[in-house]
Amino acid sequence: MLSLSGKNVVVIGGSRGVGRQVVEAAVRDGARVLAVARQEEPLQQLARELPGTEVLSLDASHEDAPSRVFDVLQPDILVLGGGAFPPAAPLHEQTWQQFAVNWEADVKIAFYFCKAALSRPLPAGTAIVLISSGAALAGSPVSGGYAGSKRTQLFIANYSQKESDRLGLGLRFAAVAPRITPDTDIGKHAVAAYSRYLGISAADFVASMASSPTASGVASAVIELATNPDQSKGKVFVVSGKGLELVP
């Protein structure tokens, strides 16, 4: 893993979970870091706890979000980790609005930021890493359109790499699909949903999972891909407790 010293790192969804772990690791390694999230208070807490971290509060699913972010800090590494909590109910118990919530957040974030990276364009050599989900590969019957939206993020990363190559932009896109991460808020949300659905305890559900990753482990995987772009260009990786595994 190469050093981040002197690099500009922008983390969308940087106030909690894996995004926050990426921010912490990048700051420790000497990067200039901008953490972006919707809620102001968690960002201010982050800035207090990690002096030197820059923060920006905005809704990254808005069309003008990329230009607002890039005007503050043009990234050498852009991590797209923001999104919405999915519903926790089987398909027939959801409204369309519940089913579509991650399409309106997670997919829009990936679409607008990858589009902006290509259209602006960001400088050659910029690494863009999308944080998707293992649900994109395995499905998720109790979270509505979540799995489909996270799969679409993988397509967006792939399409973006093809366009960068076609246009000779020199950008490098990669995506990670972490398995359920029980030490994050969204991981706890998933554990609670599945344990209720299966009629078992949360502890038993966690015990049934093979090699779950930690938030810090996923963050390390993201940074590894961002700092080794030639090895990760246009590829998708599963992240488990064992580390990175390339998806064929």
C-alpha cells in the first residue's frame, strides 16, 4: 500500500461507518482530507476529533453536489460511500417509495459523481473507488431495491472506466462490495432485519456469517485499491474478514 502523504482525499459519506474509517486512515497517513455528508453535527464532531480534517455538509445526491465538492478540494482519490438506510421488510410489505430509497440516494451519488469525474474531467491518475455492498452480488430479500441499487453502482463504475479509456482520460475506477459489516450502523441495521426475518437472535445470525469484515478492514481495502490503481482499474472486489477478493 502506497503512502497517502501529500494526496487530496475526498470521502462522500465520511462522517460514519466505513467512510469515517477511510477519513481517519487518510488523515493519519498525511493526506489532506475532505469529509462530505448530509448532517452537520456528525461532521463537526469528526472535525473536533480529527484536527485538520475539512468537512462539507451537503446532500451528495443532488446534481450540483460534485461541482460544489470539487470546488472545495479537487481529489487525487475520491471515495463514494454515501447512501441511505434501506427498508427492513420483505417485498410485499413495502411501498414503492421505500423500495426505491437507495436508487434515489446511493445510485444518484454514484451517477452524478462519476459523470462529473468524466465530464469535468478530473486529472489523469485520479482514483475513484465506489463502496457498494455484498448484496449487489448475493441479493437481499428484506431490503427492497437495495441490492439492485448497489449492483447498479458496480455497473456505473464499469461504464465509467470504459468511457475514461475510450476518451483517454487516464482515470481509474474500482468498486468494493463488502459483506455485512456488523460494527457499522448499516451493518447493525442489516443484522437486526435478518435476525427478525429468520426468527433467530442477532448474535446467532452474526455467528452464522462466515468471516465478516470490520469497518476498518473495509477502509484498508478501499485505500489499498485507491493507491494501487493499475491493479484495480475497472474491477470489483468483495471484502470479507479475509481481505480483498477479485470478482471474476
